[in-house]
Amino acid sequence: MFKKFLILTFKGIRYRTLRSWLTILGIVIGIMLVVIIFALSGGIQKAVRDTLQMFGSDLVVIFPGKETNPLVGFLGGQKFREKDLMALENIEGIDFVIPMDVAMMNVEFKGEKKSVMIHAAPWKRYSEVLESSQGVNLAQGRWPLSDQVNETVLGYLTAKSLFKKNVWPGDEIIIKSKRMKVVGTITEIGSQMDDNVIFVSLEIFRNLTGNRGGTGTALVKLKSGADINLVTRQIKFQLGKQEVVRDFSVLTPEKADKLVGNVLSIVELVLIIIAFISLIVGAVGIMNTMYTSVLERTRQIGVMKAIGATYDNILSLFLIESGMIGLFGGLLGILLGLLSAYGIGAVVARMGIRGIFSWSAVDYYGLFAVLLITFITGVIAGILPARQAAKMEPAQALRYE
């Protein structure tokens, strides 16, 4: 009997192909969004943690703006006074402070021009931190010997693939009309953001930008054994005395990891709400489709009842049909979501961020639960139309035009 019901269900859906697929689409969109974020969230968190580990447990980053929205500080062009940052070296537990800045600049190499992110910091201490705390070493050449000389070090991708020709130590590049000698290249870090950069001294950076009024960010190196939480509180207290940058953040690797986790949790919650709304919209669509189906098949229902179909038979037929519509929507949403997540992972991997998506990390039990929910949603949405069909009198149904 169940097999016959399934055959009739598939015939009914095939008969109303366009209407059925439009109904299914409402469920597909919400489920696809949820599957994408759930499939990628673990990989994103892992990638962020791996990146944060490069900073080491003895480094603290200071930047303008609130922790929840750091881009406001950067885009707003807020700058710390260097003397306010350097005064932090008087705090017990701090080894030294590295003022830093970044900017996008036009770079030319053998007639080819590109926009490149320029990282600036005092050479001696910054190269020490890169090697000792972040595990970044030179692949070729050397570090510049002085902050005053026009020398630069290139990121891995900048040297290997940014321009048509590879850039080698000893070559010259032009940054905003200033000739700079390339003296070294660093090893591959693993992310495009970090590998596709150019390093210059803070002194040269200020000459290039003409802005000598302040510093965008700072990297704080702690002494061995220092209490990072205590030092962080002291930094906030000390910087709170200055009035140039009122909103600033002091970020530790642990806090950054927690912040990313909170953001992803909010995104997941929003997508769950979207999926819930999509299920409601889909359920309304299924109910509307089933009511229309009941009207279109009134004579068929009359024939079925006339030859012996019971109330339960008719009820089961329409509930199975509505449930299958929900199930198809969930199944298609899961497939499209997984394929989209795989595509996003492949694109991001080409950019140097690997491991965002993994088939082994997919929660298949969770996907089965999603399918079950969409099927149940379809069944619930079909209850009223199914009851209407099951209550029809055979004589009235056969006379229906």
C-alpha cells in the first residue's frame, strides 16, 4: 500500500512540476544557507586559530576602534601618538613596543604597476618578532640594516606571482615614485593577506605617505613569564589617559579567538532564524499547493472513495505527498549547500587559506536531522488539506466540475 501511495505521490508532483518546484524552492534557500555556514564554521575557526598561533602567546596587538568593530578605527584613519605607545615600555612585563602602520600603495616593477599592501615597522625589533614569535624567516637575502635606507623585503607571493616576472633580491621596485632596493624575501606564511605584502621601515613609510603625525597600530612584546591579562589591563589603563584615540582595543590571541567564535555564533544564529522563516514560508507554500491539489483532484478522490479508499487512505496519500515535497526541499538544500561550501573552500584554498572545508568534518547526523525536520514540516503543512480531501463525500466529489 505504501509503495502505491509513493507512486501516486510522484505522479502528482510530476503533474504539477512548476508549482511543486516553486514550493520546494522556498525551503531550499534557507536550508542551503544553514548548511553552508555549518559546513564552513569549523574550518573558519581552525584557520583563525592557526593564524592567531603565529602571533605567539607573548604578543599583544593594539589598534584603534572597538573590538567588535575594528574596521571603524582603521577606515576612520585614527592614529595613536607614537610617544603614547612607546611610554607603554615602562609597564612591568613589557619587553618592547613596535609601532606599526599599513596602507595600500601603487608599486611598479619593470613597467608593471600593482596596488600592494605596505606593512611598516622599525626593522630591528620587527624582524626579531617575525623570526622569534611568528616563525617567519627569510627565504632569500637579508633584513635591511637601517631604517633610513631605501630597502624593502617582499612577501612570498609578492616576489613570486604578483608581477609577470619574479622579483629577486637586488632588483629595484618603485613605491609611489621612490626607488626601493629589494634585499630579501620571506618564506610562505600560508595566507594571501600575509604573503602578498611589502615590508618597509616606519621611517620610509612616513616619507612615502607624508603623514608623520601618528601610528595606526602597535605590537607589544611581553617578557618571559609575564601575566598577559595583567599587562593587558595596565595597557588599557595607561592608554586611557591619552585623548587622541578615545576608542581602542588591546587584543590578545585568546581574546581574538573568542571574538571570532562569538561572531560565528551570531552568524549561525541569524542563519538559523532565516532557515526557520524559510521553513514557515515553505510550509505555507506547501499548504497552498496541497489545497490546490485537492481541488484539482476532487473527481479522482471521488473515484478512489467509490472503489473502496478509506478516510485513512486519502489522508495518508496527501500527507505523504506534502512530506515528500518538504523532504525534496531539504535534500536539495543540503546538496546545494555542501556543493557551495566545497566551492567556497576551493576558492579560498587558492587564495592560500586551506582547510576551510573538509568532507570528513561534515556533521552527517546533523544533515539527517535537517532532512527529518523538513519532512515533518511538510507533513504538518499538509494536515489541513489532507483532512479536507479525506472528508469528501464520494457522490459530491464525482459531481465536482
